[in-house]
Amino acid sequence: MLKLLVTGAAGLLGQRVVASARPTDQVIALTRQDLDISDAAAVFDCLAHYRPTVVINCAAMTNVDACETDRASAFRHNADGPRHLARASLSAGAYFIHISTDYVFDGAQTSPYQTTDAPNPISVYGESKLAGERAVQEVSPRFAVTRVAGLFGRGGKNFASVIGDLLTQPGIVKGIVDNRILPSYADDVAAYLRCLAEARAGGIFHAVSAGEPCSWHDFAALARERLGERAQATLVGVTEAELRRPAKRPMSCVLAHSADASLGLPALRDWREALVESLNEWKTTR
């Protein structure tokens, strides 16, 4: 049984963490409207009131391009917020898990990134998330930082999460061909975080799917194949440079998954299997 407090509960991962709770758990699901994690006083008051045993922070400013043009907001939500939550968790006696990202790396490495590899962010978003990681670890090395990459699943608004909607409407869908990633299926990450909470393990972890790395064009192509006759859109390949987005993205940023049988931390399933499940669930709502 956990008394679990989840911040960012309206987001993709937050929704899945809440949904994956067991009947015996007591869950406090807080959206940004319920708790602004950048407000230190509000964070301390909240945790002092609820006294959770585990806190999972899924709240963040995740619009990468918006972070590039509003550095102050990015650091307020992605660095200061996690620091406030870590300090308040320590004060309340709670175990804290903070969600971070593959964007703390520059994507220049050809081999998968290990948790011990030195970060080198190339965007304000990545810089702010790295600052958040370091703030949490400075408060307590017994807390966990869990990096995910290309998160997808029900309830998300990013390219990978809405691929079913995009491909079943007439028009053009652009898939990036020159990036490499192992994405993270939100349902599987939520299950991984549950194991991590039970293990109370400290340090940095990578929660990404198994399988061969893919580009976003590969991801969309498999989705289009699985949708069959329902797919109406034309899928075209583009390069990252062609999109001319404000923020740089790490182009070959494959994370090495942190499975550890001794801690009960499982390997995540292949992203292709997870994508099929996600699309099957999408079909039931259409």
C-alpha cells in the first residue's frame, strides 16, 4: 500500500501513473491548477497536509520550443519546482521520484547513453531539466531521477500519442527521418515507476522501451501499417532541419534502459508491441 502523491496528474504520464495505482493505494492526484510546483510555499504546505509516503513528479514545462523563448519559465518549472518538491518530500519523510528526459544529452553519441554518461544539453528545455535533476540529487541521493524519451500513449498530445488521429485524416503527416530514439510507452513507464517506488532506490534511471531504435518516420510508418484501411493521410519523410523549429533536438539520443532484477525493476517491452497496444486502445474510442 502506498500513499501516493502525483503532480502533473493531468499530463500523459501523470494520468497513467494514477490509473495504474492499486485498489489499496491512497492516491492524491494534483494537476497544475491544484498545485503549482514552482511555488515553494504551496509545495511545502501541500506535502505537510497530505503526508504522502511517495511523491512522483510528472509536472514540467514540456513545450521545447516555448522553453527556448521563455528561459525564466522553463527554469522555474523544470528546475525550481523539482527542488521544492524534493525538499518538501525530505521534510515530510516521503520517497521522491522525479521524471526527466533524454534531452539532457546532445544526441551526438553513437552508442546508447548510460546513466553514467555526462549530460550535455543543447536546448533551454534540456538545460532546465538537467538543472532539475541536479537539484533533486543535491537534496538527497536517495531520491530517484527517471529519464524517459519520446513518451507516447493515451491522453498525450505529442506526435507519437496522436499518431492515430493524424494518420486517419486526409492530409500530409511529416515524419522525421534523421533522428534515432527508443521511445517510452506511458503505461509501461507507470508500471516501472511503481516498482521503483517499492524498491525505494536512489540515483538515476532510464525507462525506455526495448527493441531497435527508430526514427519518428519509422514509428509513424508502423502505425500506418497497423491502421490498415483506416489510414488516409500520406506519410512523408522530412529532416529535422526542414522543420526549422526554434529549439535544437538531440538527433541520435538512444537511452540504455535501466533494468535491475535485484531491485525488481523490469525491462520494458518492445516499442512496436507497445505501439500496437496503444493503437488498439485508440481504435476502441473511435
